[in-house]
Amino acid sequence: MGLDLMSAPQDPCGALGCHPAFAHRHGAAPKDDVCRNSCFHFDLWFYFTLQNWLLDFGRPIAMIVLPLEWFPLNRPSVGDYFHMAYNVITPFLLLKLMERSPKTLPRSMVYICIIVFVMGASIHLVGDSVNHRLIFSGYQLHLSVRENPIIKNLKPETLIDSFELLYYYDEHLGHSMWYIPFFLILCIYFSGCFIPRKEQQPRMPVAALLLIGPSSLYYWYLVTEGQIFTLFVFTTFALVALVMHQKRKGLVMDSNGRFLFYSFIITLGLIALWIGWLWNDQILRKKYPGIIYVPEPWAFYTLHLRNLHSTQAESV
């Protein structure tokens, strides 16, 4: 199966749940071409999910698994190279996804979102690189910057302010500039994923059902590790509002819209289970105070699992 991102498949049908003539540039196809709306873009969603798992979720794992001697602490790690690839491939896939939209989209807004996305992800690359290097020196992610043993004894104390600035760039500014345009682009794309209501709503193709699980699980990781629960909830509410608005106009979601919508709904359920599981963890409660309590998976790892792995290794 030849999946080419630069040109549309000639016969995208069958198990992929597609119909011919679905790929086009912004506004290039006639508005009454309803057929292309129901086509599931398996190639783009597959590559999108695959690179998210490999390049985003996989980069801290690769840093832990691969020998430290291969990537000295004063040089970029394998995770940094993963992050660089992510910062190139993800905006490319987002642009290709927007090209497939059956709705003419505002190009200026799309381009600005992509530019801000790349800048935010690049800021995060630097902060995250240093942050993960500190883990090898004993930095504990479940503690704040000033509470970490390797940080609070630094002299002069102004160095602690510098590390807090680094943390701000990594976890706040970088994440905001990264994720806000990311979800805005998905909302813009979703606004065009509606078709006229028929006697029976089109079924989800098999390919979409196979991808919806990995996609939802990745969004769970993205929201919890990125600490963007509020942004994600507002994005989900925006999708629900779009569905209700289009329903009053006699329109229903096509296969791409349903894939994106159901992925977000399942993600909310996974986040609720995650919060419920760690609800009584007093140490994580101290790290994440306030009404919104969403622990980071890697903070959970450094608090509970890393010490467990070390104890098991020593016993062997």
C-alpha cells in the first residue's frame, strides 16, 4: 500500500473508508463535492499517530534506555534529535491535513499557528533537554525547582532563579506556544468535517477504529505530561459546540470528524481514570496544588517506579 503524503491516492477505498478525489488544496475543489468529506485520511492520521508515539512519547524513553556514554551530558541526546524531527514532521503533517480539508480555510491564521507552534516546540526542546539531563544528576520531577536537593544548595542563590526561568520556558511558555496553536489548528480542521445528514450516518471505517485507541492514549499523555488539561477541556467543549451547531443546520460529522471527536472524548475518560487512581497521593498533591489536579506521568515515574527499578536491580 503506497501512502504518499505529497499526492492523494488514486483509489483510496475499501478498508481505509475513503472515496476518490478527496485530496485537494484550499478551495480547489467545488463546494458541492460532498463525496470527499466522508473520506477517512488514513495515511495522514496513521503517520500522525506513529510519529507522536515515536518522536514525542518515545524520546524520554530512548534517553533512559540507550547508554549514557553514547550521548555525553554536554551534547544533544537521542531525545533531542527525536524532538528536532518532531518539530519538522508535525507541522508538515498539520499543513497536509489542512490541505485535505473540504472547507476553504483562512491561510494567514493557519500559517501563523504553524509558526507559533514551531517556535513553542523549539523553546520546549531546549528546556526539556536540560531538564532531562538534570534527572541523571538526581533531579526529581515530583518536586518543585527550589525543593530539589541538587538545586536548593546552589551558590550563589541567583542560580536557582536561572533554573526557575528555564523551568518557566520549558513548562509554561513553551507549552503554551506549542499546544494552543496545535489544538486551534485541529479545531479549524474539525469545523470542515461535516456533511449533509443522510438516512443513516456513515459508519466509522475499520482503519479509524484501529487508530482511535493509540490516538486517544497519546492525547492522554500529551494532556497530563504537558499540563494542559484546561486547554484540552475548552477544546473539547469547542468541538461539542460545533457538533451541536452543525446538527441544527442538518449536518453530521464525517469519518475524520468522528475520529477526532471520539479520540478527544475517550481521552477525557482516560484522564478521569488517571486522576482517580492518584487522587490520594499526598506527595503528588503537594507538587500539583489547587483545584485542577492532574499529575504528570514522568513525575509519577521518578517518584514511584524509578526507585522500584533501582531496588530490583540492586537485589539482582
